[in-house]
Amino acid sequence: MARSAVRMDELTWAEYHRKVEAGAPVILVCAATEQHGPHLPLGTDVMQAREIAERAAETVGAVVAPPLPYGYKSQPMSGGGQSFPGTTSLDGETLILLVRDILSEFIRHGVRRVAVMDAHYENTWFLIEGIDLALRRTQSTHTKILHVPFTALISDATVQACFPEGFPGWATEHAAVLETSMMAVARPELVRWELIASAQGGQAQRIPPYNIYPPPPDIVAPSGSLAPPAGGSREKGELLIEEAVRSLVEILADEFGLRIRGSDAGQ
């Protein structure tokens, strides 16, 4: 199936309407425009999540809405903070209202199954609030909305396979091995492999178990990579993305009662 068959913004209104009438779920990727070290693009969160969403949509007959490319403010110990040029963030209230309005419109279209794919660590509670407000505003009793964080799509076993010496944690893995690997699959032409060495040793001097505002320089990773990215590879990226696709397909099929097309959910 061509990707244009699942991308909402590449469908005509009539094509979209027919899919909605047939019960197709809509996947909304909520991500960020945020620094990802010296070697990855600002749109990393959007690109890797959209790749996963579109592969899954092809398997279950879903529609992928245009992603929301801005997210809540980057935090120093999970995204590098707000000091980097290019990181473009929203106030929490703005993000809540955007999600509320977009979901309310989907409900107005007649969509009854929505998956909000959370691809930015800092977004979570603002997305959940937007979901709640949309359901309250529309008073819909026929719409089911899922909040699917990216971390729910990758098993501990797969993470450990990528980190035989130990996983540093989802928050501190920003712009490091996992994202470098997935971008090597989603958009390989945008990975600056020759710049990875400049991120090695460019981590924060300390990581306190609490937050400080304004953030002092010693808790900000000067390279933008919160952990060393040198272990990233296309092989790890295939492992991660294929499992994420399988997991998302299973979630959509189980929660929405969908039929999985073909025998391999990762294709």
C-alpha cells in the first residue's frame, strides 16, 4: 500500500470520509521540534514516530493525521532544555487546547477510534488533559481515544538487547543510541554520522534527582546528546522500529477490534 493511502493530508475529503464511514481509526502523532544533538535533525521525534504510525496504519487500515510537530517545553534532563537554537516549544495550556481542538474536530468528522501517539517525553499529561477536554466538550459516547506513549511500544528485552552493558533510562537516552538507530531507518539521509564523535563526552556534569529553574549550565548537556550516541546502528533501528510497529498494531487491533492485514505486523 502506498503511504498516500494512509496519510490524511494526501486524501481528498471524499476519500477520507469513506474511510471514516468504514470505521478507520485515526492516529495523531504528537511530538516536538527539539534539538537532538549535533548529528540528528530537529524533527527527529516527528519523523521516527510518523514512520512507525504509517507502517502500523498500512497493516490495520488506519489513517495517519498530519503530526503535531510542536510539544511542551524541553527539560534539561530529558531533552536538553530550552537554550538550544531550533528548539521550539509550547506552553502547556497551548498544547492542551491544540489537542482538544484537533480531537474535537475528528469527533465532528465522525471518527470513533483515535490513537494519540505520544512521541515526546514532556508531552504526556498535557495530551491526556486535551483528550479529556475533547471528550467532555463533545459529550461523545461513541468515541474511544487511546494515549499511546512511545515507551509502551518497546519491550524491556529489546532495550536490553540494544544496551548489553545496561540501559541508562528513557529520559537520559535523548539523542543517543535509540534515536540515532531509529533515524538510521526512518530518515537515514539525515543522520550525520561524521558528527557523532563530537557528542561523545558532551553530557551534563551532573544529573540531580530534582529540577532547578532557571537551569544551571552544569545540568545541561552541551552537545545536546544526554548520553553517548556512538552505539547507534541501523541494525538496532530495525529491531526497535519493527517491534514498535508490531506493538502499535497489536494495541490498535485489540482495543479497536481491527483485523490485521497479512501475517507480519511489521510489514
